[in-house]
Amino acid sequence: MTRLAGSSKLLRAMNESAALAHLLEPGMLTRADLRKLTALSTPTISEVLRRLTDAGLVTVVGHNSGRPGPNAEIYAANPDAAFSAAISVRDIGASGSPSVAAALCDLTGAVRARLESPIDFLVTDPKTAMLQVVVQLSEQAGVPAERIRHVQLGVAGSYDTRTQTIHHVDVPGFGATGLVPEIAEALGTHVGVDNDVNLAAVAERRRGVGRDTDGFALLWLGQEGLGLAIDINGQLLRGARGGAGEIGYVPLYAPDDTGRKLDLQDLFGGAAILDLARECGVSGRTPAEVVATASALSAGDFLPRLADRIAIGLAAVIAVLDPWMVVLAGPIAQAGGETLRGAVATAIQRAAPLEGSIAITGLDDDAVLLGALDAGLTAVRETLIGAIRDS
């Protein structure tokens, strides 16, 4: 008898999580719609909706009067049932100081608050800064802080989940051991951490040119650093210690070379782009401005020379991973647009006998912040569905 009761409870939870999953995605469904989507009986769907409504996860948002008989109630996920915050921590760039971009979304993914602010992490420790940012989002959106079920951090570094430590990060204080658990305790909620380029790939998969591909490699061309994200059928390859994709560290010299030791960062990182621009007589304060200027002029040898450098890094990526597509992303890729994409595609053909489709990012907003929102929202939804299954 116990086994039957347990099976009945599990089946009920599975039914509820399936219905909630459908309401979270398309939303605005009637009982009949849910019955067709889940293949559950009408009495079962009615009971599932009752339990989800009582739990505050689903609400009636209207009535369908376009059918014969009584008006059918239209259900949707309750947007206020849970919230997720996203924080993109940026390293020292053209602004001369670290900054954060942050946003808060509800259970449907609608953004309720958004802010951007410089933060001096030499004065304000990371835990205090993250707490202040979440409080600001909460106040701006008029949402109680305890309703925020997840905070997703995006950092220019790699996160080792085993030690809960951020590596290869230049922002003061963020490499401290134990920092992430301390932030989670201070906020009173779960905190997720991921590499900023990985989060950009999450956004590209959900919102950009990666939506309809089996997989892609995303090369991040930032104002300062480089990065690579590897999407395999919608799953990101993070590596054993979260360090997969740190392409800027790839060396470009022979072991017995007595000259300067170079890596990819020295070839087409932000500082290298500015040096190349000076050689070619292209003006601009930042690497993105330089590339935008050169792309608009569509003349001179700056873009072909930059593309040749980028092609060296991409040749290694394509040779090892053979991705369906390589996406050029980040501020420099956004600035260069289709002109840069075309130059890189041509350079790849010259560099190596490799096949690969080169695309430019489909996002014109802050890709890291968008990806952090998407990742956080997924985590919240999975937590709610998991709670239903465990209840």
C-alpha cells in the first residue's frame, strides 16, 4: 500500500510540474489546451490547476468567450510567484573602474527593474556590493527581497563549483575563497555564478543566431579580454574546473623561442587592437570605437589585418571542435558588424583548409546580462517544478 501511495504522489507531482512547465512557456491556456498538451484527463487537469492555483503559481487571467457553452477560464503562470536577479560584474575597462549591470525579472521573464553603476571594489567589498545591488533592484521594482529566489552572477573569470571559488578574475575581492557562499548567506537566497562569455552564449542560444543550431562556438571580443564559449546541443562545456574557453591564454610561440612570449590576448585583445589601429592610422578611444570607425570606412588594411589575427585563434577552435557555426560576439563584434564578419570569414579561408560558418551576434543589448537573466530564470523555474515534485 505504501508503494502505491508513493507512486500516486509521484504521478501527481509529475502532472503538476508538466502543466506548470507549459504555462511558463506559452502561457494563457485553458483546461482544454492543457489537456491536449499533457494528454491528461479533464478531472486530472482540473485537480492539477486547483493545486497550482492554491500554491500561488498559477492564476486565472481571463475567459474565452469564443466557444459554445460556458466561458472557459484562461490560466497563466503567476508572474509574482518568484523573481530572479542577474548581475554582470565587469572588470576594469575603458571607464577606468569596475562596474555592474543588473536586472530583475519575474517568473514570466518580464524585466521589472534594471540598473548600471560603477563600483569601487577597493572601497566596497563584493559581498556588500552585491547586497546593495539586489536591494536597489528590489526597491526599484517594488518587490520584497524575500521573493527573489535566485541571483545569477556573471564574472570575467572561471568558477570552480567544487571549491566555490572564482579564478582568473581581475576585479578586486572576487577571487577570495568562500566569497560565493558568503554572498548567498547575506542575500538569503541561492546564488549561481558563471563565466560572462558562457552567459553570453546562453543569451545567443535563447535569443540570437544560436537558436536553430545543433551547437556553436562563441568567440567573445571584449574591450579588454577574449573568451570562448562552447555550446553542444544547448549544453555548455565548462570543463573540470570551470575554465574551458579561456582562449586568451593560448600561447603562440615555440618553447625555444628567445623572443617575446605571445598569446592570443597579445594578438587581438583590446590593447593589441589599439596598437594595430595606431599603426594603420585609425582613430578611436576604445577598441570598439576603432573597429566601428574602420568598419564604416570599409577601406584601409586595419580590418583585414585584424581579421587575419582573429583567424589564427578561430583556426584552432574550428580544427579541434568543428562547430556547426562560430559566432563573433562582444562589444567589438557588435561594433564591427557584418563588415567584420565578412573580413574574418575571408581570413579563415586564407588561414587554413577548414570549413566553418562565421556569424555575427544577433544581440544588440548587453549579452552577458541577458544570459544571466535567462540562466537565473531557468534556475527559478526548475526549483519551483522540483519543489512540486518533492511535495
